[in-house]
Amino acid sequence: MEEKEQLKKFKELIKSQEEAYYKGEETIPDELYDFKLRKLKALGVDTANLPIGQVHSEKSHLKHTHLFPMLSLDNAFNEAELNKFFENHLKELGDSCSLEYFIEPKVDGVSISLHYKNGQLVEALSRGDGKMGESLIGHIREMSSIPKTIDYSSELLVRGEIFITDSDFREIQASTQENQRQFISSRNYVAGALRLKETQLISEKKLSFCGYQVLFPDNNTSLAKQSDAIELLRSLHIPTHQKELTLISSNMSEIWIFLKSFGEKRENLELPNDGLVLKLNPTSFYSKIGSTSKFPKWAIAYKYPSLIKETILEKIEVTVGRSGRITYLGKLTPVFINGSWINYVSLHNFDNIKKLGLKEGMKVQVYKSGEVIPQILGKAKDTSSEFEGKEFQLIEHCPCCNSLLIFKEGNKLQYCLNPNCEQKEICKICHFASKAGLDIEGLSEKTITKLFKEGILKNILDIYSLHQHKERIFQVESLNIKDKSFNNLITSIENSKKVTPNKLLSGLGLEHLGPEVIKLLLNKFQSIDKIFEAPEYELTKIVGIGPKVSCSLKEWISKEENVFILSELKKLGFQFELSNPETAISLENKNHYLYGKTVLITGSFSVSRSQLQEQLTKKFNLKFKSSFSNEINYLLAGESPGSKLQQAINANIPIIYSSEIESLLTP
């Protein structure tokens, strides 16, 4: 590829990935992004002129200007680059200065700026483009890890990261259904959660917070050191870095030992991280050293080497899932990366294989880090463009039943539409019995496949007649099922009949129906039958339900065999209705932090006070008072508030401002 064309492609990738990053939809790992950015620098491009951090956000939240810009951090990828950072400080500040550094983990999450006034959390802004961020106060109020009140009278900003622990993210990835989008990283998951319109769902997302910076809007207050900021956060019970994961030192040998030690254990931490941040500890140096338009010069992110290794792509294999979707897999010469052997990677679809230029027998680069799914980045560096490996041809027939495949969803994804495809049926049974479904212990994929091949298990209903086939099952030697394991299996099958309607609907594995969508549907309609009976216009009126969900429901129930399955599951005693039907107020609103609370109003709003009270009472069952008392939970403050605002501040009563109240009034 000519240098000019390469330059153009790199610029396009940087721009598109930058936009995806700020929307929480990034499509490539950080390490690959960093690699491309460094490649541009090597080609002589001034990356300061690239549109990094200049992406416009969607108009889903109110936007406000940051009181202090939220800058990015420059990166150091090796010892030489980090030494240059240290040397620049010596030049700027003089050799006689004691250059003490504060070192902390670089949390791999989503940046947020929390604004406290008189001990009350009054605003929470996303990073946005660094100058202006979106208000996420409604989402943040739902997070138990972030205190809504603190014992501190001065106005202050707390900068930090919202993240999900590695174990929680592993659990979420494991429960992701075939037709749900896999998250490329835990940060991708967090960013998606913070864009949910239903803020009350945030409490279920297992999000955590880690503060790393304190700023004072009045400019009359300051902290002498970065380490003092961390201590202040601890004293205010605002989550911040664990002491054992930080270092305060002016000794270079000690700093390098800490960097090496952290690098050895970073992948085993619960905290998602992509390296360390090194900051000058004395804050008095910050103004002397200054910042570029993008980065502060007094801090840098030290990123550990990318977990990229080379191996052979031995073969490209094809599988079919329960929906009939075709997935291409790459069989590798086993390669050890980040504590595990990688034998297979998903190549997703044929379009991706073409884009990467992959051929069987080719040496490729494989990447894996933390919870990111292993993937092929492309050809190995020394692979010739004339590599004569076996060209992989588009599969036109199902690898299981030989039916002709069809393209769907923008002509990228292929599907087998044969209703009698055995592999599809096996996958349906596997999903029904899996943790994402009814969690039937003893029915593994291996067991299900063997029972299917023996003709004992042909669909999900056959699971509930397995007790009739004890002798036949015992005769399948490869299963090695005896009395005890058989009895345990039958008990587990019987117990599965007690699952909630949510789990049952999840187990049926309809396309585009993940746990959150199912919850929304059942909250609205209260029963599985009513969901399938609902007309399309009624389905799509629900916030979070789109045409794809509606089409999936109608397509599934239009098939005779599925109507029969529902009928038989009812006869087996499965619960199709929520046990405690909700009537006047939806479950979504009942889970809202405002539900059932007692409030007081001050100021003016976009609607009259009587309309405001009527709407909020109907939606959240609020109780309105005309004067202060011990019962008051919140003050609703509109434009031009009266003396009640100061009274609420003095009484330490949480305040909800007009911007959030307006969002509560929307349907």
C-alpha cells in the first residue's frame, strides 16, 4: 500500500474510532488504537491536528461546560518514553527540585466529573469533548457507590472513572445471548449503560466508581499534593484507589520496581486497568509546567506492552447457531496469551475475513487482554503480500443440513432458514438449558448433543420426558450416566419448572430479546401470552423496544411449532404470568429513586405547579408538602427558586434541579 493511501486509511480509522470511543461504541481494542496513532506519528503526521476528543455527542442529554477542562493523558509505552517525561520535568523545574511522583492505576472506565455544593451532589458531567459534557445526574443518582451527600461545606469537583469489576463483567459476558451484541471491553459496557434512557436500570448494572482528582471552583482552596486529594476522597467516603495500588516516591529505582511489580499483577486485579498514571505529586508545579491543548505536561499514562502474539491460522471453520446465523471461526496453532491458551478465535463473518485478507496457513497477529474476546488483528508483520495460502471461499450452504444460506442484516450475516436443521435444534436445547436460560444442571452441550444423536432428545419439550428413558440413557456408554447422576438430572429438570417468566422467555432464545428487553416487556404486559398478543404499535411505544424486537416476536409466534411449545410448557406447569401483577404504576417507575417520596417545590417550571404535581404523582406516587418538615426527602428546585432553596441546603436535604425534573416529565 502506498504511504499516501496508508496515511489516509489511518486517519479515517483514528477519526471513526475516536467518535466510537466517545459514544461508548468502540470497535477496536485500545492497544490497536494506540498502535495506529503511533504509526501516524512515525509517518510524520502532527497528531495534535487530528480530531482527537473533538467528537460531538448525541443529543440525548443536556450539555454543560466543564468548569475546568477534562484533558486526555499522553502515553508512554516503554522505558525510554517514560524517561523522557522525567527528563522534561528536570529541564522545566531544575535539577535541584525534589521531583516526587504519585503513581496510581489507570482505571479503564468512563470519565465523569461530580459536582458537590454544600455537601450535595448537584451535577455529574461526562467527559464529552473535554470542554463540554453531558449531564448524567439522573444515572449517577442510581449508583450506590457514589455518595449523594458528603460532609464537606465547600464547593468541589471530583473527577473519576465509572467501571465494572472484571468478575462482574465476566458474568455478564457469559450470560450474553447469541443474538445480543458482545461488548468489546468492560468500558464499552459501562458507556452503553450510561446511555440508557431508563435511568432506574443503572442500579442493576453493577457499576463502580473510583475518584482520582479534586478541584475547587472558587479557586481560593487548593491541596498541596495529589496524595492529599486522594486522602480527602477517602475521608469523605468517596471511593478512590486502594493504598497498596499507589506509590508516592522521588526515588527512580523504587518507581521502576513498582512499575514492574504492577505489570506482573495487573491482569489479575479486579480493577480493569490499562496501565498506570504518573503525576507530579506537588500541585504547585502544575501551573509552572502547564499543558498542551490536549494533555497536561505534569502527568502521563504508562501503558504496558500490547498482548499481541503471532501464530498460524490453520483453518477457517463454519458453525451455525440456534437462530441459523452462520459464524466463521479461525482454528489456530495454539498460542499462549495473557495466562491462557488460545486455540480458536471468532472471525465473525465472511466480510471480515475479506477485510483482513486472511488465508488458511497464513501467519497472523492475535490479540487478547483482560476480558476482551481474543481476535485476529491481521496478517503478521513479515507476511508477504504474495502469500500463497489457501484462499477461503464463501460458504453458500449450511455446514450441517446443506440448505442454501441467505444473507440478512445489510448483506453481512448469513442464515440457514431450514426449520429442520439439526444443529440449530441442538443449539436451541443447549441455550434453553444454559445459565442464560433455565440453568438445568447436568444438561451440558456434550450431553445434549449425544442424547440428540441417539434420538432421545429432539426438542426442548423432550427434556421433560427424559425420566421415561432411563434405561436407554444408561446404555449410552460415552455419557457415563448412572443412578445418582440421573436422579440429580431429573431433580434439576423438575426444579426448572419453577423459573420466573423472565427466565422462561430468555430460555426460548428469541432473536433480539436479551434480559433487559424481556424485563421491559413483562413489566408492561405482565404475562408471556400478552406479549405475543400485543400489536406492533403497542410494543414499539415502550421505551427501549424497537421494530427488531417486534418483528422477532411476530416471526417466532407465527410458527406452528412454537405455538405448540408454549401450549405444552403451560401444561407442564410453567409460570407465564408475573406473580404480583402491577396495575396503576409500572415497575420501572416503582424502582425509581423518587418513587413514593415526599417532596417540596420552589421556583418555576416549564409547566404549571398543578400540572407538575399531577404528572409526578401519577408517575412516581410522590407526596407534595407546602412547608418544611422532617418528612421531606427532596426539594424540587426550578428557575428563580425562593428561600426554600437555602433552607434545604441548611437542612442537608437533597436538591433536584430543573434540568433533571424536565427529563422526568418526558413520557
